[in-house]
Amino acid sequence: MIFHPLTVTLRHEAHPPVDLASVIVYLCCAIGVGLLTRRRPALGVAALLVLAPFDLARYVGPTSITTLKAGLVGLLVVLAFSRPDLAAFRTLPVRVMLVAFFATLLAIALSAIHAQNLGAVVREAFKNGEYLVLFAGAIAAFAAARSSWPSRWSAARRWPSICSARTAGSSCAVKCSRASRARSKAPTSWPATSTSACRS
């Protein structure tokens, strides 16, 4: 075997098909991201960021399936049943990003008119569509997480009053028990101690 250091060998890109092990990994990713999204939507987005470097690409024909796509499916399914607040999509920054995404898709569609390889154009369109869906899912997740903040904040604000009420109740119970012990040890002619304040 002769080694040629300055030569370049062109090889075709391998497209491994989907097998049982990869299907199990994709299901685990989708279920895991879905459970995290159900607990807190921001955790689902964080899980997608963790899954992005671990591609594990398998192919069904010309279409690739990755761990990121599987996790994105789990995120979208949970968000669809949680009814997220869509008011975030009406804000100006999100509208600008959506217009940019649709402009990119329009440019790809126009390039298909004179394209010699139509399959590459279609794959590029689906890839940019995936980015659009990923962006929309992240916005919906953070909007759903933000909608749950007021209830948590109100619960946190009510907690000091609840604690003070419980403290007052416990101190009143201690006073009542001391008064009852004092009455049991006192003579019969001892005046009764009023516990109306404790009863109230």
C-alpha cells in the first residue's frame, strides 16, 4: 500500500438508515423533552439545546432524522395540549424574525425556477422550515412559562401572611394550653381565665 500525502480522495456521503436502536433513542428524546416541557416549558427548550450537538442522524430516503428533531416533536406535542399564550407572536421582534424566515423560504422557492437539482432546493426549504418551527416552538415555550409567573408570584406574596397566621395560631394554642393547665392546678374558687381571644 502506497501512501500519497498530497492526494485527495472523494467519497460519497454515507446515509445510514433508521434501525431499532436509533428509534429507541429518538423515542427517549421525544418523551424526555415532553416531560421536561410539561414540568416547565423553559426546560424543554434547554433540553433541545443539549440535544443539538448529539446529532445521531439516520435517514429515511433523502430525509434525515436527528435527536433534535425528535425532541422538537415532543416539545410541540406538549405545547399543543397546554394551550400556550400566542400574544408573544404579535410583538415586533418576533414579527421581524418571522418575516425574515418567510423571506428566506420565498427566496428558496424562487431559486427552484432555474435550479438544475430540484431535490437540493426542496431539502434546503425543509431545513429552513425546521428552523422556523424550532423558533416558533421556543417562543411558545417561553410565552407559556411567562404566563405561569403571575400565579407563582402571587403565591409567593401570600406566603408571609400565611406564615404569620400560622405563627399566631400556634402561639394562641400555647397560651390556651397554659391557661388550661393553670385552671386544673388552681382551687375551685379560682376565677376562670378567659380564652375568648384564643377561640377567635
